[in-house]
Amino acid sequence: MVVIGMSQKLLKVTAFLRRYWWGAIPVVVVAAATAAMVYAYGAYDQISVTPTVPANSETVATPEPPDPLRPISILLMGYGGGGHAGGLLTDTMMIARIDPRAETVHLISLPRDLWVSLPIEADGGESYWKINAAYAIGSDDAKYRFKPLQYTGEAGGGQLAKYAVNKVLGLPIDHFVTLNFWGFEKSIDALGGVTVMVDQTFDDFLYPIEGKENETCDKSPEELAAISATASAEQAEKLFACRYETLHFDRGPVKMDGKTALKYVRSRHSSQDGGDFGRATRQRKVIQAVKDRVFEVNFLPKAIPFVTTLRQNLQTDIDLSLMQEFINNYAEYKNFKIISIALTDKNILKHGRSQNGQYIMLPQAGQDEWSGLHVWLQEQLQTSASDSAQLKPPSTLE
């Protein structure tokens, strides 16, 4: 479409607007790998969901439109899906925060054990949950029937997860994208695999084998009863070796197919590179590898063979008009710089126990004291954006 009379400056703004919405796409496995061709096949309505609007909500007029170049945040979530215990628990939760002026994408990893309050009680109050349960709770209207209306319906899980993440980070969360394990594997395979730079050699002797979660490993009923009565969860894992396989990754560049990449990002029992924090770092490295691969192979034409199979494994509240911007202009995002930020017990969090004995993560200032984390995160964002800007030529958008 040709716009007559548009000034040169406005043309530059328009180019930035394209980046504004879709600068994150090269680093989002699912969107980079699938969404454009889903749209091309006329199936976008099968992955796109519209948030429920409360009956008493009103549209408030704003005196002027928001800054079109303001940072935009997209919540990326990965979950097991059908066949996995706790299939809708989002064990991967990450924010892709796009800054179009700085041409950067911050990837902010959130531990799944963050302890947050969610508005799901009958009296309108909140109760405490690990943050990785927010999507599952928002997706279950039958069990959690006292939720506010905006956290119900097809988009209820994503909306409640956005609410929880906003509380933790103090950032407005504009959109969400979810992808289950099966969709993740197929997306990586559609790219022909990815090459990931593994930071250190590590082994994981307790990677769960799908379908063997309840194997008895030839133990008698008496032995099973004794283990159940006396063993901790960590001890029980070691007593049921037949439920697990051993993973090994060598330091350096490793070419991974979908199954291998999924194991790499899910592994959490390594003594060398284990736990949720190690896993979060590996997840960010795979996203970087995906971004590189998308542009290396000119992916869009290669997405056709698997598009239809992902319709039940992918969900987002990003609307069709923004998807069209990505399809037309995705090559412009190649040079966006990816910057990683992780919330850990080494910077702004601490370990804790809930009243019912669960292992949880809390802000250093204590339960519900998120303001200090908000200040800390803004400092990280500003510092890294400033460092990135020093490496770029002066902006032509004045």
C-alpha cells in the first residue's frame, strides 16, 4: 500500500513500528518457526485467543496515543501438555522485552517457584501459589470458578499469568505466547535443528523418561510402601532408576534436534549445571540459537509441512494485524541484540518455605515485597540498554 504525502520522518517511524511489535519474534521459538505460515494457511484463529472483557468494563479515552516506540513485553511460556504430570504448569516462563529504539530484546527469566498471590477466592481475595501454576489455574474455569471474569475463557490462563508476572516485575505485560513440549520439538526439527553453544560439560542422571513416571522398578508392594512412608522426594528418585535416563552434554557447539534440545532445556538434576537457574540460562541460549537459525535458513517457506499439526499446541493473544507485520518485515529484525537477565538467589531473590512446607522463592525483602525487585530490574534494563546503545551508530530517528 502506498501512502501519498507521508514525510520521510514518518516513513522512518513506520519502519520502527514494524520492529516495535515483532522485534521479539526471531527469539520466540514458536512465533519464529510457525506463526507466519499458520496465518498463511488461514488457520490463525486456531492459535489466537481473545481475552474475556468484564461486563462492567469501560473504554477510557486517552488524551493522546501512547509512544509508538515504547518497549513492549511478551510473556513466553512452555508447558508439558497432555501425557505429562501437571501438564499445564509452565516450567518455562520468560519475558521478551522489545526496545525498538535501542534495537534490543531483553530476555528476563523467572523461576517457577516464585511465590505470588492470585485473585481466585470466593470472597474476592487472593491465595498464594507458585507462579508456574498461574496459567493452569487461569485455564481451569470448572475448578477455579471464583476467578474474576478477565481470567476465564480461552485466554484466561495467559491473562492470569500476565497478572502474576506484572506483580513480580512491575512491567506491563502486553502479550503472551505458550507452546507445549511436542510443539517445541517439532519447531526445532522444522528448522533442521539448531547449534547451541554449551557453556560447560554436564551429566544428568535423573532425566525422566516419558511414560515411566509410575514404574515400580521391580519393587515389591512392601518395598513401595516403605519408600512412600520414609523416603524424601530426592531419595525416592534415586531408588527408582528405571524411571530415568542419563543425559550427557559436552562443552562447545552442539547440533541439536528437537528431542535433544528439549532435554537440554528441561534438565535440572546435574551437579555441574543443574537447578532451575542453570536451566533458565540454557533456555535463553537455545532461543539465541533459534534466532540465528531462522535467518540462516530463510525459514518461512520451510514451515509448510508441520503447520497444521501445531494448531493444538500453540496459543497467543497477539492479533492478526500484528502477525501480518511480521510476515511482511521479519528480515528487519536480524540485528536486534539479545540481552539476558535472570532473577536468582545471587541478586534479588532468596529461598524460603511456605506455610504448608513447599520450597519457594521470595524477594529478598520478604513475601509480597516486590518494590525493591522493581527498582533493581529497571536499573538492569537501563544499564544494559545504555551499554548496547554505545555499540550502535547514532539513531537516524530524531
